[in-house]
Amino acid sequence: MPSASGLEIQDDFALFLEQNLNKELLRFTTAGSVDDGKSTLIGRLLHDSKTVYEDQLASVKKSRINRANGPIDFSLITDGLRAEREQGITIDVGYRYFATARRKFIIADTPGHEQYTRNMATGASTANLAVILIDGTKGLLSQTLRHAYITSLLGISSVVAAVNKMDLLEYREEKFLRLKEDFLALAKRLGIADVQCIPISALAGDNVVDPSERMPWYAGPTLLEHLEIVPIAPPVKTQGVRFPVQYVIRPDASFRGFAGQLAGGPIRQGDVVTALPSGQQSRVESIVTYDGPIVEAFSPMSVTLKLEDEIDLSRGDMLVSQHDRPNVSQKFAAMLVWMHVQPLEIGRSYVLKHCGRKVRGRVTRVRHRVNIDTLNPEAAEQLNMNDIAAVELETNQALFFDSYELNRITGSLILIDPLTNATLGAGMIREDLSEVGARLPRQETLYSESAVTPLERHRRHGHSAAIILVNAGAALVRRLERALFDDGFEVMLVERNASSTARWRMLHSAGFVVVYQNSSLGKEERLDLRAAAGDSFFDLAHLSPLQSDAEIIEQVRALAEALRIPRGTENAGKVV
């Protein structure tokens, strides 16, 4: 029989386990350019937080690559591959786990070299937060822009801009403030709302775990302090049930369950669910887990559902809410990160893996490729390794998806080479194109089949086509439309709705000045507008609300005047 002290030890151990199991888990990734110090930072973070095992530390100290009788090379704690140690760069994504009294953490240490940008996208795909390192001696580089863009693309809302190597900058405040201002401007452009800028020295340990005495001018949190208190945004925003079926479990004739990971919820015993693609309905009879039955499950729990009715379901099908269903479509638009040396070929058949479903599909159009140096769209017919682009896809069977902004799981997919089984690209779904495609022809169809060229339309109207994006109330935009029409412009107001994308494309191709009213346009949609209109896209959504209506109207009219065709050239080059 255990002694009283033995029972106390058991109780203390059980309490310790319960406290650790109930801690929040923060997944974060590091990103930046080559030699920014990502691996050194993580090694320092693990070392100073007392989470490096003694044998690991001894191995690093004895490494022939470590400087003799010098300080520890903390990057060797995370750079585990032989090639990484020989070349002094991170090649593969390295995952590390540690915990403090407040939280548990999983770190994805990702490569900084441009050749391995695809690995960065992989490591960041499940992260709640990104730590983007900036070499204080170099400033923002093209890889910094690339990684910041991928961070925003993947929907990571919390970012730490860690300005490293402050020791080489003599810990000067003005150097940090300049780089902070540059990064905040970039974050604002990319739509990253939550940014914390921290001056650090990963090599010396300043502001990593403990506050730096050499930077008394900085009063903010250290990196670890911020990681312990930053709110963890829920990855799923959809309220409806999303349960992709991974496996059908039938141990005997009395039980038939469907196993999978809940991608959206919650789901409760007794809920009515709809099976896709069949559309059959049933009710949840029970929710079974390894630890026994439960009455309610939440994303991202892995559970087995038993239904009241015997309906046909197999791997790749999905159970969803009765009144909150995902898009069911074979045509959709997505942002695509190309990860392979083999270029993307428009029209070629690939395997698309989405949740547990595999279908055949192809890219039908590249809307634009993102120029990572300027973040502006550019025309492209193919994609090479590490390119990022907005594309349109079509599959031979319907997928059941939400936009990536609403649900990372049901909004993401990968493209696979059907011959080699290599992963070629990763996609984030943005919009369903099935309704738009059924109602109106696409832009390229208008150009290929029309007997009237865009130039002829512009000369007939007396002005070039344009898209003017405004953030204003209904009364003001109608006054804008009236003012431009009275000035002699062929103008049309478009308010955002289900078919607005098709409407502004058609009106712009017909030579109209399109006034596009939208108060919450995303960066990808802005890129689409800019790609369509080029230099004739005017983003006025930033106009100050303190300006009067008359001032805004005059500003728009002044922009429109620059679109006019010079007098005497209206009929030049007329096709007879």
C-alpha cells in the first residue's frame, strides 16, 4: 500500500500532467533571408529557456564545425542535416518542441535561401505566428518581401519582425526605428494587422529570453515574452460542420463509423448532417474517440462518427451542416505557390489532393504572377519554381471547399505529378468560378471572338478604359457616376456582389470607366483589378474620410481627365 508521501507524489505528478496537457499550443515559424540568423535565434531561444538536453549541447560543443574555444554556435542545435552543417545554411524544415510555464511551442525553422522557398511555405502552412528576421546590417531584402508575402498569403495574422544583429549596429535606436518603419509599411501593404517589432541579437542573447541591458531605450517585450502572451487566433472561421471522411471503420456487423479530422464545427450528438456529393441526410448517433464516446467535438479533433442511417460514404466524401454548406464546384480560382523545378504547364492534367479527396485537374489560366521585388502583378504563361501566382483551375470531379480565408483545411490543396508522385505546387482557394462562368463569358473570350478591338472602342468613347476603386457610401458613388457621365465619360458603377468580378471585366473590356465600390477588398482582388487595368487602375480606397464629398469628386474627375484621347486622334488608325 503506498505511503502518504507516495500518494502525495502521485497526486503532484497527476496535477503536473494535467497542467501541461491543458497548456495552449502556439505553432510558429521563422523566415527571412540567408544568414539572417534564424537557426541561431532558435538555438539561443532553446538554450536560454533551458530546453536543450545536455547531450545535445555537449554534441554541439564538440562539433568540429563549432569554433574552437569560442562561443557556442547555436545554429547547430537546429541544423541537423549533414549538408546543412557543411554548407552553413538551413535546407530542410526543422521542427523543435519546447514549453514554458505558460505555453507549449512548436517551432518550424525554415530555409532562407531562395532555392528552398517552397520549404518555407510548407513550414508556415500550419503556423499561428511568423517570426520574420531582418538582418539589421542589410535591411529588407527580396527574400524578406517573399517570405512576408507568403506569410500574408497563408493567412498568418500575427507577425514578429525581429531586427537581428543589433550588436553589429552598436545597439543604436535610430537604426532599429528606421527598419521598423520599413517593415510596418510592408505589413500594411500586405494586410498584416498584428505586428510586433523587437530589436534582438541572437548571437549575444539580447531581448531573446531576457531583456537587454544594452538597449535601455526599448521598453517592449522580449521575443519569448511576446510568444507567451500573443493571442492565438482560431484557424477555422466557418461555423458549419466540415468533416472530410478519411476511413470507414466496420469492425463488426453492429458498427459502421466514419473516421476523420474535424475541419470545422462544432458537431454534437443528434446533429443533422448532409453527405457530399450524394446529398443524403442523416443524424449523428454517436461520436467515438480513443478514450471513449463524447457528446460534442471541435476542430481539429480526430473522431469517428456513427450515423443513424446507412448512407453511402467513402474516403474523400464530406459530412457538412444542413444549413451551412461549402462550395461544391469543379471551377475555382486560387493562389498557387509553385514548388518544383518542372514548370507549370497550362492545360496539363495533374492530380489535385484536397482534404482526403484526389481528383484530376488542370490550370486553365494564369491570371497573373506576383513580381516579388515589387509585389505587383505581371503577365505569365507558365510558372517556375518558387513563383507565386493567381490561377484558375478546373477538375474532373467536384470539390467541396471554402475560401482559404474562412478555412485553411478545406481551402487548401496540392498539385501532384501523376507520373512521379512529386508535389508540384500548393494552392489556397479564393473563389468559386462555377456561377460566374455559367453566366458570362471570360475576358479572353471577349477579345478573341469580338470583331471590334479595344482600341477602336476607346477611340469611339474618346477615352481609355479604367477601373477606379473607391471606399464610399452609396450616395457618394452615385454622385461620382453622375459627374463622370456629365463630363462625357462612358461610366458604370459596380457594387460588389456575386457577379461583380465578371461585370467589371466585361465593362472594362468594352471601354468603360468602371467605378468599383468596395469597402473590404482583399489584396488578391486588388491584384486582379491592377492586372486587368494596368496603369489605368486607380486605388482610391485610402482617401481620408475627413475629405468632403466635393473634394473626392474633384479628385476622381481629375484622374479621369488623363484618360481622354487627344483631340484630332479619335479616328486615327480606324479599321475599315
